[in-house]
Amino acid sequence: MNIIEATIMASEHYLTQPLPDNWNNMSDEDLDLFIETNVVDHAVGVPTSLIWEGINLIAEDFIDVGNLCIEAGKDARIRKLEDENRKLKSMCMEAANEIESHWASHCDNKGGGPDNLISRLSGQLAPNLYPGHK
């Protein structure tokens, strides 16, 4: 939601009809006339400038609440990704431990084993820093 949409929504708290979609292109005189013509009963007699101020304050609150919701959603996604990352690291360590505990079965006939794989799974070697990595 942008400030123009928020202002239209907020106007419904003070007006019987929301501000038109093109309210931001209207002259100040036309806006004042629209507000005076569509003001709700409990705001009759309130200066147009105060009604407009109330609309703006509510619109800003709508934007602030929307931003808080967006940030809360981002925080939740970050926590989910961090949790997934911890699980993947744990799984890699478990795989490295499993391979090391059964090393002989993973070695070739000359005794060579998957050293790079163990290093990578245990986080000791960066992904592209070993020979033969493409």
C-alpha cells in the first residue's frame, strides 16, 4: 500500500465517500469542497484542515502498520532460513562423522579416501578451494 491508497482508506473515517482515486491531482479548493460535501455527521462543523490532518495521521499509521507487518514477515523468513541452515550444517557434520567412522569402506584399493568430501562436509574447506573443483 502506498500513501495515496492509504489516504483514500483513511478518508473513510471522516467522509461518507472515500476520496477519489485521483485525489492527489485535485486542487486544494476541490479537495476542501469534496471533504465539506462528504463529511460524516460527527465531524460537521470541524474545520476542513483538521479533518485533512486526521486523514493524514491515519494514513501514516496505515503505512507504519503495513511496514511493521512486512518487517515481521521478513524476520520470520530469516528465522526459518537460519533454522534450515543450522539443520543442514548438522546434517553435513553427521555425514562427515559417518564417513569417517566407516573410512575403510570408502577407500580405494590404495587406501585413498574422500578427504575433500570430509573437509567440505565438516566445513573445513570452502566450496571452490580444492583441486579439480569446477
